[in-house]
Amino acid sequence: MRLNYYQIKKNILRARKLVVKATTLAGSGHPGGSFSMAEILGCLFSKHLKFDPQNPQWEDRDRLVLSKGHAAPGLFSNMAVVGYFQESELDTLRKFGSRLQGHPDLKCPGVEFCGGSLGTGLSYSVGIALAAKLDSKDYHVYTIIGDGESDEGQIWEAAMTAAKYKVDNLTAFLDRNFIQQDSYTEQVMPLDEKLEGDDISEMWKDASRWKTGDKWRSFGWNVIEIAGHRVEQIDAAITKANTTKGVPTMIISRTVKGKSIEHMEDNPEWHGKAPDSDVVPIINLELDSQFMIAPSIIAGDMTHLENEIKRCISGRANYIHLDVMDGQFVPNKTFDHTKIKELRPLTIIPFDSHLMINEPVKHVRDYIDAGSDIITVHAEVTDEFSFGEIHDLLKQNQVSVGFAINPDTELPEWSYKFLPTIDQLIVMSVVPGKSGQKYIEGTHAKMARLNSVLKEHHFSGYIEADGGVNLENIGSIFADGARVFVGGGAIIGQQDVRIAIRDFRDMVLKSRRRILLDKAYEIGGIDLVNKWIGLHVVGEKQEQIKKIAQEAGYI
Ligand code: DX5
Ligand code: ZN
């Protein structure tokens, strides 16, 4: 089964917003640890867990044990997204009489474990996984433990037990966000190598120092180490864990506490504190402003595309943008699905296949089979019926649906009815056909027009900017509403792809910070601008944001 990338992303976003709403209304709760595990839970609930919200006690359901129970808002929000209860029930978080308390409780149908007494969830999980074996059931147990929680001796007792009894129907995740209640884990009780004198808020970025995996390996576990906010890595790790026999699996997930909200990220303060209601609109805008970088490999050496893929991997691209040209829809020819199939085993990074071909309806199946995660077809060569067919086929195959318009094409009226379920809209900012062309300035005005149509017709996907995107214009393209950025010449055409991608990200981040400051000013004037700046206390963020506010004339 393919990744269903955008659907998972959308569910994760919804869940994060619910966490913000619920903890704000409650005036307390644990957003930091809810956000560090957001992608893990999103991926489990959207794709891997077997469950039935109408029948929470279904015997054959998989069991999800949230051992780090304080992150309950993260669990409840996902349960709401998949239909265990109404999203509005999250408004009762931590209130008297609510099923949704500060820690998960069995009173709430679908909750498997009263988490909160840290250290106990893994032992409980070993028990229910063994019970499945005794009862000849084939359900799987997934457990999330925290890194602060790993200070508890009972975690290691459970580790020994699970290995001894070969509990291979248990997959645990370590939410390795490097922060526990009061401070960085490495200051309280190091799990990695001794790190005295380091800037600990920076150290997690250096993979050579991660030793936690060795501990679990030495206890006899199958260990998989991943970047815990990358949906495709989580997905692949779960798949691998489920096929590993004879040993339990630990997925060490390197995460960021408070992930997605800059002032919460990597800040121990946000372990257990709720946002103030006046900043919530700014936070929600920030959550809506996550972005992806998609290098286009045709801008590189067409005779060694394998090598271009490797450069994208080491540059930590979010997607790999694959420009398929057939020599008919556009004059050039690049490659077709056979090449994509050949490249597929090189990486699990989502393949973003942009089909610049005639009659895509006749070929789309081949591109699904080749392993594309997102497939985009052009408005100029589809109509209501052929696009409808493509749309349904992609959805059935868990492939994200993309629709593209050329610079001279307006969104056709027949496409409006598909807008709520289209995952990605490519707005071409060059005449398609080759990389290295200049961005067409009129695209900014087009985006403004488009935004109102998209809003009116409930588009909930992501806009991808394709053509002539570079460091000079990416900030304004982001401000126009684009959230995915294709980079041919400006990324793959550069010597160091990693630096090019990093620079792209930095420019978008700067633009995003400005937009958030504008929002703060719009709803709360200068006081809210100052409050927003004041929230950013980790590292250099505050100074950088101050500078942007000064340039904007706010302070
Ligand atoms: C244009 C393609 C683009 C292009 C991007 O036909 O769809 O993806 O290769 O390259 P740059 O960023 O160089 O315009
Ligand atoms: Zn493209």
C-alpha cells in the first residue's frame, strides 16, 4: 500500500490544531510532548492501526499504549480525527466529568491504558502482547515511551522481558525529543554519550552521538532509528517492524519537543503549559504554514539520475520532484514510468511525479505502479471525466492527487467540485518544458486571484510553486500561499544541494516569521507583537525575529 502522504499530513495538522484548542481552553496540559509524537501517532492512526471507532472493544483490534500518558491531548486529538468521538469533545479536556482527562483513562472508549505513572506502559504492553500469543490472536501492540520516562528502571525490566519471551508482536517508539519535565534529558540522566559542556539544545542534530539505540540493541531488541517527524520514515519503520520475527522492535524516533510551533520547539518550558488564547490565531497560522522542498532532478545530470537522487537524500529534501515530459505536451522528452520504477528503490522520500504528458488518463496506472506518492496531471489535457477517473484511481491507491495549471491557464470551472479533495495544486510559474527559466512575475497576481477561488471551493490541499523559484523570490511566493517549492536550477543546479535546500528553508522561515508578526499586529497591535517575540526564548530566534519586526517598522 502506498504512503497516502497528504492524507496523513492533513490528519496530523488537524490533530495538532485540536491540541492547541483543547489545552488553551483547559488552561493546562502538555503540548510539547503531544507535538513531538504527532507524526508517529498520525501515521499509526491514519494507516497502520487496526481499529473500529464504532466498536472500541473489538477483540482483534491493535492496541496502542501511550506510556508517556501526560501527552494525552496528542492521543485524544488523533482519536477525534479518526472518529472515536466528536472533535468538540476535546473542548472538555481536563474538565470535571469529562472522559478526556489530563492523562488517558480507560473511561474513554478506545483508550487502552491509564498512562501517566511513567515507566509502566512498556511492561503492560509486554503483558498484552503475550496475551495475544496465548489467545492465538494476531493483533499488534504499539507503545510510545518517552525519553525522560526511560530513567525508570522498570523500562529496562520490560526490555529484558520482551526480548526473553520473543515478543515480536510488540513495536515500541521512543519519542526521543531530548527534553523531560524540567530540562534536557542529557542534563538530568543522559541516554546518549556524556555531553558535558555541550550546547545541548544543538547536540541532537549530531547523529554520531546517538547511543540510545545501542542500549536497546544490547537488550536484544530489533532497533530502527528514524527522523521522527518524517512520515515516510515512520511508515517504513512500522512496516519493517511488523515483518521482523522473533524479537520486539524499538523505533528510536529523533523528534523535537513542541514541533511545528517555533517558540515551543526544543523549549523545556512547553513540557506542561498551555498557550494563551490571544496567541492561538497566530499559532494556527503557523501550523498552516508548514512547507516542503521538492528538488527537480531534471535540472541535474540526466545521464546519472541515480546520483541526483542521492544528492536529494543527503540534502534532506522533503520530496523528489520528477518531471515527466513526453515530447508532445511539451517539446522536450525526459523519462517515463520505467525510469521512476528504476529509481524507486533508492529512497523512501516521497516521489512527486509531475506528468507533463498528453492523455494522462491512459498512463496514470503505470505511474502508480512505478511507486509515485503524489501524481500531478495537467488541466490542459484533462476534462471533468478523465480527471474524475484519475482522481478516483489515485485515491483508491493511496496516492496523493495533484492538478497543475500552466501560466496561461485559469483553474477550469469543472475542476471546482474536485477542489476539496485535491491534495496538491501546481501553479506553474514558467511555461513547462525545461528547467532554468525565469519566474513569470504575473504569477503573484494569479495566486491572489486563485486563493479566493480556492477558499470559496474549500480547497484543503497544498499549493506547489514550480518554475523559476529561487532564493530571491521564494519568500514572496510563500507569502502568496505556496507551501511546496520545486527547485531545479536553484537546488539541483547548485554544487551543494544540502546548502541550497537549507538556504531555501531559511528564506521561507524568514518570510513566515514576518507573516506571523503581521498577524500579531493585525489582531493585537504592538503589545501582541512584543508578546509574540518574547515567547521565542531558545537560541537566536528572539534576536532574529526582533530584527524582522524592526524592518517591518513594528518596533
Ligand atoms: C518545468 C518543470 C519544473 C522545472 C523546475 O517544466 O516542471 O519542475 O524543472 O526547474 P527550475 O526550478 O529551474 O525552473
Ligand atoms: Zn515540475
